[in-house]
Amino acid sequence: MTLRDFVNKLLGRQPASATTARERLQLVLAHDRSDLNPELLEQMRREILEVVSRYVEIDLDEGDVSLETEDRVTALVANLPIKRAKALSLPA
Amino acid sequence: MTSTGTRIILICSGKGGVGKTTLTANLGIALARQGQRTAVLDADFGLRNLDLLLGLENRIIYTAQEVLAGSCRLEQALVKHKQEPNLALLPAGNPRMLEWLKPEDMQRIVSLLAEQHDVVLIDCPAGIEDGFKNAAAAAREAIVITTPEVSAVRDADRVIGLLNSRGVSPVQLVLNRVRPKMMANQEMLSVDDVTDILALPLLGLVLEDEQVIVSTNRGEPLTLNGSKSPAALAYSNIARRLCGEVVPLIDPAKVRHGLRAKFGQLMQTKIF
């Protein structure tokens, strides 16, 4: 955050448009680069949660799976708060 | 075949109207003035304009089309610039060429140009369809030009991805139409924003400059007459950097002076 953003926030103004532009670009490029549309991403999110919830109990509402981009590398970031591990016997 | 020493540089952007052709014309002249035998190829067969920016539109007899068809020799189609004889233009052919032109055709044209020149600049059409693919097939390296606007940066990103997957390297960035005042007020993506997002080495910054329009009106690129305008300086610096010279980049924040500029700089300080 720059000093200008901070002052704008204090005065209840909109952030400078360059900040908005940067954030919107980063989001749209993450999707462009991965070639995943929102529906596919949502489907993948559901399947990941399903697999993880077989092993641990997770908060399905808090779970978040998103794409983040830095230096032309896009990463799939999953943030899944675990409530407790499931008592699970390994398959024989 | 292609002589190994020739640099074959694609000038592309994805989005139209960001300054590809203006950069090609000015860079062509600037490189020629440095003594490089330079050819500029208008690969925008649909909407050709490079001839107009170079002021050569009335001297075209043959085009790339006749060269490919074998109905004329390359030398007959090349238009030499009168004031800068190191520069030659190979004009784009008829838009109907788009129906049959293939990447191999572009490669053949470019390797013919490479035999007689030190640098070949290819002015790429906008878009990422066949016109771009044909032009990219013939290039070894690329300059991606963009402006600090979301749509231009997004399209540039697509083009960079395609260039990477085609093994074109190096790919360098030119940031065009920079407005220092808007950047200082954070109402325009900063130079760092754009280079961080696109992750390309910055070859040059061109400030917004009315003289660009004046020069296109006349068909005399700014680099031709040693103009002192900011864009002219930027273009010749880009040419020097391309040839390996170390020329410092301008800092848009330092272009402006006075209290207002100082205040703008202060407000850009990152606090957390």
C-alpha cells in the first residue's frame, strides 16, 4: 500500500485507479494464463475439497481454492482450515 | 539459407493501436543511422501502414506478394529510403494474400531479406491469429510493445505466452505512451507494475508525445531528422540498447519538476 492509498482510505475515498487496475489485471491474467474458466475452477475446487475431506474434517464454508500469479508463474493456492483429523484406517 | 549473423526481430503487441508500426518505422531509421543495414517488413497484409509512416507510399512498385510468386526479384520490390539508404522497406502485398499465406512463406521472405541485411524488423499485425503466427514463425527474437492500460497489458501477456511456447527469445518490452503526471498521481499503471506483471526485461520507455502525430502526418519518423522530442530520444535509445549499448532508462518521476512533482513522488512511497 502506498501513502496515497492510505490517505484515500482515511478519507473514505476510492483507491487510486492504478491500484484497481493492477489488482484486476493480476486476477484476469491468472485465469488467462491457466486457461481455466470459472466453472472449471469451481468444479476443481469441489473435487479437491471432496478428496481432502476423506482424510480430515474441514470447514467447507471457510475453504478457499484460488489461482495466484507472480512472475509469470501461476500457482493454485488452497487454504483449507482443518477441524480435526479423521480416525481412518489405511486400506489393507 | 539464413545467414547466422542477421537479427530477425518481431515487433508485436496483441492489441492494435499501441504503437507497433510507429516503433518499427522509428527503430528502422535509428538502426540504419547507426550503420546497420536494416530491412523493415510489413507483415500486416490486411491493414498495411508502414509505408505511410516511412513516407514511402508513393514509391511502391512490387510487394512481398510478387517476390513470393517469383514474378520479381527481391531487389525490385525493396523500397530504399532516400535520406537513409541503409533502410529498405518490403511492402505488404494484397490483403487477399492472407487466404494462402503460410508460415513457410514468411520464413522464405525473411531468409531472403536476411541475406542482405544486418537487421530485419517484422511489423506484426494485431491479434493472435494466422497473421501473428505467420510473422512469429519467421522471427528469432521479439519486442513486445504495450501501453500502461489494462487491455493492452492483458493482450501483451497473451502474446508473450505464445512467443515463449514458440521458442522466440529474447523477448523484450517497450512501454509506450507513458504519462508521467498520471503515473505520479497513481492514475496510471506504473512502470514497475507493468514489468512485474509481464516479467520481461524493459528495453525502453516512450513518453506520450504529440510530435509522434506530427511526424506521422509528414511521413518522416522522428528519428530521421535528429528531433529532440522525448519520443525521438526514446526511440534512438531503444536502437542503441538493441545494439548492446548501455543507456540508462528515463525515470518518469524525474521528468517533472517542482513542488507538485515532489508531492506526487512522496505519495507513491510504499508504507506497507
